Amino acid sequence: MKQLVETEPGPSTAVIKDAWYVCSWSGDLRHELIARRIADEPMALYRTPAGRPVAMADRCPHRHYLLSLGKLVGDAVQCGYHGFTFDPSGRCTFVPGQAEVPRAAGVRTYPIVERDGVVWVFPGDPALADPARIPATPWIAEWNAVTGYARIGARVVLLIDNLMDLSHETYLHPSQIGTPEVAETPIETSSDGNVVRVTRHMLGVECPPFYQAATGITGRIDRSQEIAFHAPAFWALSVRIAPAGSSGTGFRSKVLHGLTPETAHSSHDFWCIVRESDRDDRSKDEQIVARQTAVLMEDVFALEALEAQLQRTTERVPEISIGIDRGGLLARRALQERSPKLPA
Amino acid sequence: MKQLVETEPGPSTAVIKDAWYVCSWSGDLRHELIARRIADEPMALYRTPAGRPVAMADRCPHRHYLLSLGKLVGDAVQCGYHGFTFDPSGRCTFVPGQAEVPRAAGVRTYPIVERDGVVWVFPGDPALADPARIPATPWIAEWNAVTGYARIGARVVLLIDNLMDLSHETYLHPSQIGTPEVAETPIETSSDGNVVRVTRHMLGVECPPFYQAATGITGRIDRSQEIAFHAPAFWALSVRIAPAGSSGTGFRSKVLHGLTPETAHSSHDFWCIVRESDRDDRSKDEQIVARQTAVLMEDVFALEALEAQLQRTTERVPEISIGIDRGGLLARRALQERSPKLPA
Amino acid sequence: MKQLVETEPGPSTAVIKDAWYVCSWSGDLRHELIARRIADEPMALYRTPAGRPVAMADRCPHRHYLLSLGKLVGDAVQCGYHGFTFDPSGRCTFVPGQAEVPRAAGVRTYPIVERDGVVWVFPGDPALADPARIPATPWIAEWNAVTGYARIGARVVLLIDNLMDLSHETYLHPSQIGTPEVAETPIETSSDGNVVRVTRHMLGVECPPFYQAATGITGRIDRSQEIAFHAPAFWALSVRIAPAGSSGTGFRSKVLHGLTPETAHSSHDFWCIVRESDRDDRSKDEQIVARQTAVLMEDVFALEALEAQLQRTTERVPEISIGIDRGGLLARRALQERSPKLPA
């Protein structure tokens, strides 16, 4: 892996704008204004009374006040400073003190798509916003899903590194999902440039507390992890847990993360856990949310410490990569191909 | 107004030093040291035992310790670190460990003038500090005055924009002073380069809560607003409220703001409300202060949000201006003529 | 002193790496990881089970996670993110998921020496780390010593300025150790480039509260202060207090400071007070620590205010120096000779 080390660029702070990003779970977007920065674009998000999601630039074209601090008037946004009003297409429909509305007074809106309970937004060039490029997520609507959110004060690639190399579970999350076998078991990786895959199959291993609680299994298990990273912003882990040696389908679930850059140094993590079994049983939801949140807070702590360390470090220090990093390095390459060029 | 948009420079962070600024209300300056940054000049302010106000650079020439952290010894300032002592003219009168005081050990003092209960300071070139250029404020001494102060974490021009366009009252201050007619009524503007005037006359309109409380009038009123902005740092609003159609002088008051830059991104707002009627009746003071503070806190919130937005925005985004902005744009021009040139 | 002013560079932010620095008192270093930045080098400090102190770069070579957030496994450090493990020499002994450990996976360790209860580290070029250059401190082991620590949000040269000119005791510490005579009494100074000395002998003067408590003497005293600053990082003040006119050795003590830059704008202050008399009497320790802490907090307040002032000041303002500054200016010169060149 030594050659990889020499040529890899380290954890980039580049922000990719030309991509579909999760900006909200459907249930969290209502007829009220939310301020959210997506890929360095400040947005005011809301849902119209008819239910349509809207993503509007969070800056009034008049004096640049934050539209998210204004109020909704029907399906329009009224600026809270001087009353400039914009319809869901961004067209200005009212200005104070005069009848004529200047044509230039419109505000940018962003392509937005809602599907399977996920709200996706495209902060970049709208000509490139092809909804066909949004990853398929049918199980969020079809299976039993719980969702959550965390803001992380770290560049998004650190979160991607984290998720592409699950051997960290053994060291960072030993009380919930890490067992020695995760770090010990070799992985297989592949990439077609758009989707990076990492798989790990563990046979006859210990069942960690997180999955004991979700499945009721306490003995030895066969456990597989199949990661599909849809560059640059969506990560899906398919998990299969079954009693060791059993040939059934076992317990199937997916852990999903919408990985959305906020700024060059901070990220949104929209996570979702879906399970195929007990599809209409909500009794385990609360415990799953609590355990997932506990795991995620360990990641947030680690990634924010790492981001702070990187920002304090002025010199360029190379990274050493080994076998477990193959997935993460493929993911970084997929990001790099999509990244704007930073000043040298 | 489109052409104005193209040529206006947006909300500048330039700090004008060659101007008289309010640095304190008379009643707030006592025989004790206050640290206050005025137009990016750190000053130690105090009043001598004889009552004379002093503005001294807040930096000991020895090792640059803050003189405002020292103590007053008679009418002199003794540095709290090594005891260097300065008289009100800034002359050094004592250094430790030796009899001879180096001639270079003096500290800068700033031209300062007290008039009508206002303390003005000139942070720039003292050769330009002509007291004749201080705006006349006789009613502060003659009428019934209440005063207050707020620090605002926003560049001073945002506060000036705010005050030059009172149509924002309708949207930002609807519970105290904004009524729909403020935004709807056309304004008249003029400028002679030193004073920018904006006037608005509203006939037979609703009386907002702020003026109901101050005047006791609850029915329809005639209401006039006459703004005089004395560039770059003093703003006076003359208000007349009278029962609709009445020909008397009605209730006359003035709202005054000393608009003093602290740094390129923060300001001091010294405000004063004077009313001609009930000149010796202090019974309404408390309520007027409370209501004015409520209004001002809405402005502080909005302007600090806007300043933060501007600082996060790296690209240059043009502003759209309309009729209500004529006064603000004339004020910005008057500032621009007085501003030091910023690096391009 | 005017010429000195013209040529002195002001309080530099240069960080000298090629020096021995105190990084801990022996009693504060245990078998647990401590994160500490020494001369801008982030270090993970710990003691092995056998008692040997270790200073390791606080950055895993794999993905740069902070090793101080990991855990100790015997005498080795295990990274808390992916389990990379390093022995006390910095050699990597384990990586996850593969048997072969890449040779490049080692981590830097720093020369470290423990002597007389002091742990010294050398953050710069190890070829220059000659233990013979560590100042001799036999009285820490032989006399009665109390130790303490403060982090100061100020560049280290401000702390050195402070300690080299004790006339500030009169103004900043009047309630504990300052009396008028400290500022009034002339000093003698000398420097051989490595050690800067400042001495002051006061005869028949008042005994300040700090020394009344330590010695029990309340009448007039002869008091001498002999400073030896071992550039760039160790300061020793030898104090002799005796009843005025007495010829005995009196009360002898030393105040010691390990002056360790943390970053260009912050410092560690490891202080120690040793007294020759009542060598085995710990009854006064608590009071000495309390009084020294009170004095030090006055210094911390002043130096952090000064650092903030310097950082806010963009223009270069010259300093005026007088006789009391001779020691401090010699110390600054000794630092300057050892400093890396800053960009002009």
C-alpha cells in the first residue's frame, strides 16, 4: 500500500456542490422555516401548505437578511426585515413602499426531490441536477425505519473515512458493536467510480450488544457487512446476522447515512436504520435509536477531535495506509474526481 | 434604482477615524477608568476630580499594558503593571526605579468635548478636530431626556442602513412601533453631503403601542417622521404625533442615536429619547426605556445575524435597492466620501 | 535606553524548538496518557509501568488520530481509533486486519530526561538534545519543595518579561510580595548569552505578607533577589530574607519557573518554590501554595489581557524601555539568538 500513501491527498476540505444531498428526513420538514447550510450554500427549507418541499437561498436579495428568520405567508416567504416576499419558485411578489417589483429581485431556489421519506437537494449547477442520479432507497419506505440526525464539526471526508473502515468499531465502539473479529477479518473491496463496495464476512463470531438487542440472539453468529458508498454523499451498510451455521436469511437490516457537507470543516449526518423483520413492530425503535445515538456520539467526539488536530497542524504530514484502508482510499478517489480544484 | 445597485459598494467595513463620535453619556462617565474602543482606537476614559473628561490611549508606552486596568491617582492614570503615571494631557510624570522620565514616554490623548450631556471624542487626526462640526443637540439638555446604550456585533453601516429606512419597523418591530402604513407611505429624501434627510408624513393612521404609551392617544393619528443623519455618526428622528386632523403642535419627541464604530465589525449605539411635553415628569421614563430597549434588542438580533451572514459569505453578492433605500444609499455615499480607501 | 528601543523587536511570537523544556513535575506524570502541546509539538506523555517517562507525538501515523485519546497496554500506546499500537520507542507493533506491520508506521518520540523531580523534554532536532544543557536544580530534590502549574494564554516572552523585571511586584502584587522598595531599588544585570542575571539588594525594608508568612519575621528586613534566567526556558530567583542588619544566612528560598511555550500565543508555567529552612516541615506548604497561586493568578490575568491587546493591534507600536528593563531586554536578546527566523 506504500504507493497509495505517496499519492493520496489526505483528508480534503473540498466541498462538492454538484451532487444530490440529503437535507432532511421527510418527517422533520414542516410548514415552518429551517436554516440549513448545505455544501456551503445557506438555505431556508420549508414545506408549502400543499406539502411541497422548498429550498430557497437563505439571503434576501435586498439587504441580505436571512430569509429563514422571516415568516411563511401561505406558500411564500416574507423577509423579516423589510417584507420582501418570495413565492416557492423564488419570484419576488411584493416589496414595500412601491407597486412595481424589480425584476432582479428574485431569489435562487434549489432543485429538491422527496422520495421514500428522504428530502434531497442539489446545491450546485441546476443543469446537472438529474434526479436519476439519486440512489435508490426503497427499503426506507418498505421496511421498518428509524431516523436521526447529528451535526459533526468535522470535514465530511473524515466521516466517510470512518464509515468505509469498520475495523474502527473494535476500538472506538467496543461496548456496542465492536468485537475483535471486525478488526481481524479481511475485507473485499471494489469500485466502479460511482459506487465503492466493501464486504466482510465473519463466521461463528460473538454477537455484540447492539445486535443482541435488535435480534434477541445471544450465541455465536455468522455476521456479514456489505457497504455500498454512493459517491459522494450516501452510504448504505447491509447487515445480515444469523445463528452460526444456519442457512436461513437471518436478521437483515441496513444502516444508512446521508453524508452532507455543511462547510469545509463541518457536516450533517442524516442516519437511518431499517430492518426487514418485525416490520410493524415499533417496540424496539426507542432502544435502537438510543444505541445508535450512543455509537454516533463516540464518532462525533473522535471526528471533532481529529478535525481540531488537523486545523492546528500547519505542516503537511503524510498518512500511512494499510489493507483496511482500501475502501476509504477508493472513496476518497471518487470524491477527488468530483471535487473542485483547490488553490495549490 | 437599478443603476444605484450596480455602483453601490455594499455594506462597507471601513472605519472612519476623522470624526466626532459619542463615547459616553455625561452621567455615565465618572472618576473611574472605562475601557472603550472607538473607531478601532482602544481608549481609557475617565473624568478628573474637577469634572473634566479625558480620553487616553489604552496602552502604556512602556510594555503596552492596558491603562484602563490601572488606577486613578488624583487626576492622573497609574499603569497597573509597572506604575508609569500619566497626567490628563498624556505627559508621563513617573517611572519606577529612576528619577529621570524619558521624554518619549508620553501617551496619546484624544480631543474630547462635553456638551448637552453628551461626551464626544475625536479618534483621528487632532488637527481636524473642529468642535464646530459637532451636531447641535440643545433639546437633550432642554427637553425631557432618557438615555441608554447597546453594543452591537455588527459593522456600523448596518445600523445606519437600519435607521435610514424605517419601513423595517413594520416587519421587525410590529409589536411596538411598526404599522403597515410605515412601509406603505412614500418618503422624501435629500442630502447636502453632510446631512441626509428622509421624511414621511402619515395621515389618519393607527397609533402604535409605543406612542399610545407615550402620549395617551389611542385613536387615529397624523404621524410624521423627519430623519436627519449627520454623517458619519449622529442620527436624529423628529417625531410628531397628533390626533388625526388636529392643527396643534401635538406630541413632539426626538429619537437620537450616536452611531460609533467600535471595530470594523462592531458598533456602539448611544441612544436618547427626548420629549418636549411633560418636561419634568419622570413617571413615564421607565416605560419608555423598557419599550425602546425591546425595540433595540430586535435590531441587535437582526443586525448581528446579518453581520454573521456577511462574514460567512466569501463571494461578492450584489444588493437590490428600491425606493425605500434612497435615504440609506445617500447615507452610504456620505460615509464613502469620508472613508479611508480599503485595499482593493 | 533610547537606542535599545529602536532596535528591540517587541514581544516576539517565535517558538524555539531546539531547547529542553519542563513538560511535567515528576509527581504529576503517571501510568496514564496526558495530552500536552510543547513548543507547538502535540505530545502524548506517560510513564511506563517500570517508571520511565515517555513523550510520543500525539498523532497516529495512520489517520492522525490523537494517541492521547487511546489507551495504555502495558508500556505501549494503543490508538483509540483503529488500534495501531506503539512501544515506548515509537515502533509500531500492531496494526489491525493484517500480520505485517509497515515499517513506515512508527511514530516520533522525543528525548526526555527526568532529574530532581523535573521531567524535561526536547521538542526540536534530537541531534541537539544534549542533557548536559539542562540547568542544574539540585535544591528541588534536597530542599523543601512545593510545585504547581498554570496555563497562560499569552506568548512565553510576556511571562519572561514579567519575571525579569520584578518592579512589577509593587504595582501588580501589592497585597502579597510588592513593596515600594522593589520598584525603587536599582538593579544590576549581566549576561553571558546563556544565563542572564538580575540582582537587587534592599536593606532595612518592609517585609511583605508573603515572606512574613514563610519566615515569621514581621520587622524590617534585608532582602535580596538574585535572578538567573537560563535561556530560553528556566528561571530561578534566589531570595534571602533576614532581620535588618543581621549577619546570618537568614531565610533562603528559591522561586523556580519552567517557562514552556505551548503555541505562539500560549504558555505553560511550571513553578516550584523551595526553601532551605524547615526542610522536613510540610505545615507551611498549603499556605505557600495558596499565596503563590494568588500572585500567579494576578500575572495570568495581566498577561492574557496584554496578549489580547497585542493580537488586536495591527500596527507596530514601539515600546519605551527604561533602566528596570535591562534584564528583560537581555533575556529577549538571548531568545532572539535562538529563534527561528520569522517571515518578514
